[in-house]
Amino acid sequence: QVQLVESGGGLVQPGGSLMLSCAASGFTSTVFLMRWYRQAPGKERELVATLSRFGLSTISADSVKGRFTISRDNAKTTVYLQMNSLTPEDTGMYYCNFVLSSSTNYWGKGTLVTVSS
């Protein structure tokens, strides 16, 4: 059974850092893209970062460029999102998403990040 489980969220003060993890299990097909999305309260879900199967990373959200980094482990079963210099605007649910094809992708249930003093 395919499963994505996010972890690492929590309460952090402005200016702090968090590293989110997304552990994957049950995948038997090639994962072409590993993505992190986030959804702030009252806002639509937005794409934050993408990592291709070849290791090419893209930060999509302009507001996090230079602060967030996406990476993965060598086994390609865990994807990370390192978040630095956090601001209250980074508060929200963070989801990982694995894309196997144009019609097949999987989501985790999310991990909550709260940036507040």
C-alpha cells in the first residue's frame, strides 16, 4: 500500500528553522517528481518545491526562494524540506506529493507548521 507520511512540523518562532520529512513506502513504480505544497489558512494550496527523479530541484514559491531547500535521501524514499528564516507567512499545512505520471500522484496527510512568537 502506497503511503506518504510527513513529519517535522511544529511551532517555531519567527527567524527559526524547521526540517520537514516525508517518508514514502509501498511505491513499486518510478517516482518522477517529489513535491512539497503548503496551504495557509484561508488560502489555496500552493506548490513550494519540486525535486525530479534526476535530482533537479526547483523552488516554485517566490516567497521562499533563498530560504527553503528540497532534498532527498540516497534511497529516494524520504524527501526533505529545509526551511530557514521562517516568518508568520510560512504558517500552514505542508504536504508532500509524489508524481508517478500525468494521471497518478499521491499525497500525504500533511504536517502543520506554525510560525509565531
